[in-house]
Amino acid sequence: MQSTCDSKYTSAKPLHVAIIMDGNGRWALNKGLPREAGHHAGVATLRKVVEAAPHLGITTLTVYAFSVDNWTRPAGEVSVLMSIFKRYLETEVSRLVRSGVALTVIGRRDRLSNGLVTLIGEAEAASAAGRQLSLRIAIDYSGRESILAAVAAALACQPGPLTRDQLSQLLAEKPGAPDVDLLIRTSGEQRLSDFLLWESAYAELLFTSQLWPDFTAADLEAALSDYRSRDRRFGGLTPPQPVSLMTTNPCISAWGSKP
Ligand code: FPP
């Protein structure tokens, strides 16, 4: 992957890819395994995707590991997931540091165990100098809560009108992270599930029926190739339309002639 992709992609503009890693449970059940086996397999997929990302031109990768609503899952599954996050932080950080990956965890921390919060802090500090990839793992995350918190912060410091840029800066997870360019969801579900709602305003969406444990680096490369073939207009027109075309609209001509 590295040799073929590096030269093709390194000159491309910075790219933020977000992934909703869905389908672990179904993957395991399809194989007659307990759901937790699917989550373990999901870790292996995450490792491969993180390894491949910088070579595909991805500069920021945000993955959805646990939403604020995932607390409603059976206690046993929540506990397995929390152990998996801990183990990941304990075992992966040295590999991430070697690969120049800066890890941050976004989302609430007040409901996580002290042990997990300590590991998160240590992992963030140890990998902070990484420049190849910013890996953001969303744990106990909600896009709507993130927006609410930013609005509350804005109201506390500035009673007047708020701009989009200002609110962007107030999102706790946002500083340093660009808006999402491509959002991928595996497992055939086609919804955002409260993930990066503000940051994905103009994201390209890609839904694949593959279950997360089956997703590969080659699939990520194919997703990026699809993304790069799309025409991102951000509400505008490409190529820019000649002015004469616009002024053939009588309303626009009339407005244009106003003093
Ligand atoms: C969704 O699958 C997946 C999750 C809720 C957990 C995601 C966690 C991992 C991929 C483990 C690795 C993550 C880290 C950060 C080490 P699901 O359980 O909803 O699957 P289903 O829809 O088939 O039931």
C-alpha cells in the first residue's frame, strides 16, 4: 500500500475522513461468535486503516467508537468496549508514536473511568508531536451535545450575534481539525447517528454494506478514489458561470439596475 499510494497522494490537499465503524456485532453473529468478538476484530481493522491513512493523503481521521447513546447497551457489552479502549491505548501508543500519529480522544470524559481518562491523557501527551496523521477517536461523543456546549460557551462570553467561524472555534473538538471532507459508514446503515454534525455540513457521504471488521485498506483507497471523482461545489457552481448567463434572469437584471 505504502509504495504505490505515497507518490500518488502526498501532494493532494489535507483531507479529513470520518468513519462510523458499524457492523461489529453482525459480523460476529454471522460467524456464530459472541458480539465482543466483532469488537475485537474491529480493533484490527482500525489498526490497518490508521496505518494506511497517511499514505492515502488523509491528514485527519476521526472514528466513532462510542456514542453518548451507546451507554444504553447491556452493561456487559459496555464493559467489554471500555476494556477494548483501554487495551488499545495501552498497546497501540508506541506504534502510533513510531508512525507519527497524534492521537486525541473527543467526547465527554466525566463518565469514563479514572483509569481510562488517565490512559487517554498519557496517550495524547506521548503522541502529541506526531505530524503524519491526526487520529481522533470519539468516545462518549454526541454531535448535538458538542454544538450545545459551544453555544453555551458563546453565550457566556459574548451576548451578540455569533458567526459560523466563531462557533466552529468554540467546538471543544474542533480547534486544529478541519471540516470533514468524506464521511464513511460501514454496515449498510445510512444515517449520521449524531456524529460530527457541524463539521460534516458539506462532507461527502459514502455508505458501504461491508461490515467494519471486513473493511480493508484497499476499501479505504477505493472510497477515496470515489470521493476524488466527485464534484464538490459547496453550494456554488463549477465551473463558475459567465456573468451574462446570470443577468438573463430578469429579476437579477432588475436588482442589478437598482441604485
Ligand atoms: C458498532 O458496531 C461499533 C461500536 C459501537 C464500537 C466500535 C468499536 C470498535 C470498532 C472497536 C475499536 C475501537 C477502538 C477505539 C479501539 P455494532 O456493535 O453497533 O454492530 P451491529 O450494528 O452489527 O450490532
